[in-house]
Amino acid sequence: MEKERLSSPVSGYVGMLGLLVVIALAVIDFTLYSQFVWAIVLGIFCVLVAIFVMPGFLVINPNESAVLVLFGAYKGTLKKNGFYWVNPFFIKKKISLRARNLNSDPIKVNDKIGNPIMIGVVLVWKVENTFKAAFEVDNYEHFVDIQSEAAIRKLAGHYPYDNFEDDHAEITLRSGGEEVNQALEDELTERLSIAGIHVIEARISYLAYASEIAGAMLRRQQATAIVAARQKIVEGAVSMVEMALDELSKKNVVELDEDKKAVMVSNLMVVLCSDKDATPVLNTGTLHQ
């Protein structure tokens, strides 16, 4: 398979000097020797040469390239910026070598466990191999768009959105961070290499549940957070009750039988675990009333 090769054309300033010489000869022939037939013929020839030479001038700007093709044959690539003159029959296809951004619109896909989610990515890429970009694919910019979407769909199918339903998932789309982004970058690098594209960076820019399940998933997350918080509160309350009973017992503040301990534990658990401020009730009688 043919590979990219760099071309070394003639300097455009040398070509411009030659063009000016030809134009000067044509002007001299038409003005000073117009009475001679050979001078007219030479002047016409010089004009034709000048017309033929002019399309060969080419300017390559920084971070720009030009793929040169002659009657269907690849003749090389110009990458060094400057002013050049090439064969006027060359087809000159300009390809930018600058870094570009692709900020994809969020698309609806299914994650590993089948939940519909919305996901979008930011891709930073540039053309590295001009031969592949020009001849291996039909339109390399459109190729980047389509393959990026395909890579997003494949990535989403490998990981769950979160681990609420998949407790064994070590990496999820929401918490995977660098691991997920690296997997996305590797997938895009593999897919876009056929078009000579170098992936500089790829990151997930948007991630959310699809609208039809977003409300239910939000309520589930809230319920999970409430349960986790309650668990911590209960653990703390039990520890505090245990500490209170131990301290009362060590310092002989009051003698408590099992019934009184049960009442005290019940009251303390209500006070410590309630989500609202407890309202005290003053007992003006004895402990048994």
C-alpha cells in the first residue's frame, strides 16, 4: 500500500522570476519587433507559456498541507509552509494540519444494563497522515463524525451508568473518570487511524439519564442517599446510647433495671434518630408514673 511521502517542489520565487522573464519577452516581441512574423509567433508562444505556468503557483500556510495528484497518480505531499511552483497539471488538494474540536450533540444510547442515557463527547483531533485522509476515506471530516458516534455507542454498552443496579461494577460511566475517558480515546484512535487521524484527547462532556427515566432515577438516588444517611444516624445513635448507659453505670448516677434501661434506650433512639427536633415532656411525678 502506498504511503505518504513529502514532495520538494521548485521555489515559487524562482518560478515567478521565470514567469516575469517570459512576460518581458512577450512584451518586447509585440512592441519592438511586431513587424516580424517570427516575433509575433514567439510573443504568442511566450503568452501561452505564461498562461500555462501561472496555475502552478502554490502557497502553503503554517499547519497546512497540499496533496499533489497527477492524472490519478499520487505525487507527494507539501507540508512545509512557503511559496512554491509545481507542475500546473497537478491537482492540489489542501488539507489542514491544525488541531480541531468535535463537540458532539448528546445522543441517546443504552448502557451496559439497558438503561437509556444521553451522552456526548468532546474530541480534539488533527490530520497526521495526509495520504490516508485524502485517499483511504471518502470524506475524512464526515468519517470523524460518524466514527465518533459509533465509538460512543460502543463505550456506553461496555459500562453501566452507575452501580445502583450493578453492585459488582468497578468502573461506571459516571464515576469511571480517567479510565472511561482512556477507553474512549483508545477506541477512537483505533477507528480513526484508517483515515490518518491522530486523536489528541477525548472526554465525555455530557452524561445524564434519558428524559423518560430521569425522574424515576432521581427518586431512586434520593432514596438511596436517605437510606445511607439513616444507616449512619442509627449507627451513631446506638454508639451514643451504649456510651450513655456505660457512663451512668460506672459513675453510679442512677440505678436502672432492665425496664428503665429499655425506656431510656427507646427515648434516646427517638431523639437521636428523629429527623425533627424532639419535644420534651416533663414528668412531675416519679419515674414509675
